[in-house]
Amino acid sequence: MLNLFKLNLNKIDKKLINNEEKKSLKLFPSSIREWNNSIYVFNKNALNAIPTLSITAMNIIKSYFNIYNYVLERKMRKERLLLRLRRLSSNKIYVSNGEFKHTNNSVIITLYLYNRQKHNYTLKIKKEYLKVFKVYKERLNKKFSLIKLISLESIKKANKDKYVIMKTLNNTQNFSIIKSKSLSEYITKFHKKVVEQSMTKLNMYMFFRQLIFINNTKYSYVFLQTLKKYLVRIYNKNVEFNLVNLKHFYLNSDILSESITLKISRNRRKLLKYLNNLKKKVKTQKKNLLLHVFLKKNKLNLKQKFNNKLYLKNFVINNLKYRHVTGFRLEAKGRLTRRFTASRSVSKLRYKGNLMNIDSSFRGLSTVLLKGNLRSNVQYTKLNSKTRIGSFGIKGWVSGN
């Protein structure tokens, strides 16, 4: 069985697949993927307003997910963050272009979201605050254990020599504590110092928790109703949301290209660094091309196949359509040079894996083309942005099989 998977692609016998199997394996994508809108109306003049309505709707949706609390974020940083840098920051919720499905009474909007903001806040809490609180506990336990061991008489005897007290009190740097004769004065000053240090950290920790709570409320049903009111006025129909949270940013081409445009427009001098880092982060997976050959030769009963959980996990769930990312391609062109005078256009390209469709290129099956020339397994985006010396454009492709 394992040797079958190690065969070369050129040795695949295409005659193993019958015409009946070709019909069953052929995939017809939905009409929403064709033009991002699926609608049927009797009056053709009603179609003229759909492009403008979809653009205004997406602007409202993106502005809703970019809402922030100015009071809390002002407390988090010493200097005020400029509005231009806030718009270009990657600390946000990325929203893909919406897919609108129109019916007689409602509009179903599907959105792919990647919550980078929540991920950043949780990482800061884990690194800076939760570990610090554990260190504070360990230090407190050590110092209080030393205080219990050292009695009042030993401190009075050691008061003559300041260096001995430094060793007994775990190398404290506060010389006012050394001059104190009683143990109670040392304990009170020690408590004040610990409380001042811990309260500052604890306040910052609570601010981050509040920001995470605000981030989670954007997905709640109550706050989505306020967004729904504005969209109902635009379409004069009921609006339904279908929100899909993505685990990785590279699973959607719109989010992938938007993330790199924000970084380049903020600092174009690090163009090559951003592109190389993006290539490392994107994880592609090679799809199994010989699954149909394996199923052809292993003639098991259907009951035995679907009753076996390992079979379902290994050969059905892992081989679903468009489940894995098999490749991506990114092109950046425009005014991306370092100098301000006599700037020239630059074109950079990064790719990983391939954009080929397995059904058409390897298995010999006929596949559907989207928008006349785009493959059904590829997502394509085209974005524009500006810098101080000029504008640039980015094209992104993400393929799945």
C-alpha cells in the first residue's frame, strides 16, 4: 500500500478512472465565487445599483470591525498614536471581501475573518504579565521564609554590620531598611514596595483584559444588530451574517494581500524582509494524487469502509476538496525604491508550491473556469496603495486542492 503512494506521477494510468467516476469527481463551484454576488431579478435595471451597494456595505462592515476604545488604548501607551499609523497597523481584525447571496426577502453575507488583534493581546498577557506574577510569588515566598528563620535578636546583633544584613535580607538595595531596628518596619516597607510594583502590572493586565472583552463583543448577536440596521437601510431587505473565523491569515487571498500592503505602505524599505518572512509563514501541503488508484484496487464493501473510523479520518476527511493550501503567489509592483528623487518602479515576486488544479492537470478531469480565465481552486486579489514617492499594486493568488 505504501509503495503505491511513492510512484511517480507520470506512471499513473488514466484509464483506471471510468466516465462515471469523472462525473462524480467533477466539482461545480457556487455562483457567489464567480462575481461575489448571486441575484435573480425580473427588472434588469435593478442590477445597476448592486456594485455600488456592495462597496458601501463592505466599507460599513470593515469600519465596524475596526472600532477601538480611545480611552483604554491611550492608557496603554505613553505617546499618542497617530491616526495614519493606526490605519496602517496590523493590530486589527482582517475582513475579506464579502460574498452576497440575494433572495426575495433577505441578503446572506458570508465573511472570512482573521482576528489578529485578539492574538496579539493574548500573547502580551502571557509573556509580560502572567510570568511576572509567578516570579513575584516566588520572590515573596523566599523573602518571607527568610524573615521567619531570622528572629528579632539575630537582626539586632547583625545591625552592627550592614553587610551581614544585606546577605540575610536577600541582597536588598534599600539602605533605609537596613537602618531600621525592628522587624515590623522592614515588613511594612517591604509590603509597600511589592504593592506598588504589582499594582502597576495588575492595572495593565486589566486593561488588556478589557480590550479582549471589547474584541469579543464585536462577534456577539447584540452588537451585530446595530450593524444590521445600516445594511437593512441600504438593501431594503433582511440581512443575515455568515461569519467564518480563520485560524491562519494565508487561508484567504484577500487577507494575505491586505496584511502585506499595510506593512509595505508603513515602511517600504523592508520590502524584501516582509516578503521573505511571509514565504516562511505560509505552510503548504502536498495533496495526495493517488487516492483514486488506492480506492480502485482496494475493493472493500461500503459498510466496512464507513464503519471504520481510521479509514474515514485518513482517506476521507484529509482528502476533502480545497481543504489544504497547496501554493501561493504574490507580486508587488510600483514605486518601492528607497530614494525620494528619480524613483523607479520595482517588481518583486514570491511564490511557494504551485497553483495547478489536480483534477485538470493530473487526473484528466474537466474543470470549471471562474470569470472566464480563473481556475476554480484559486483565489485572486488585486490591491492598490500609496506611499510618499508614489503608488504600488499587489496581486495575490492562493490555491487549494
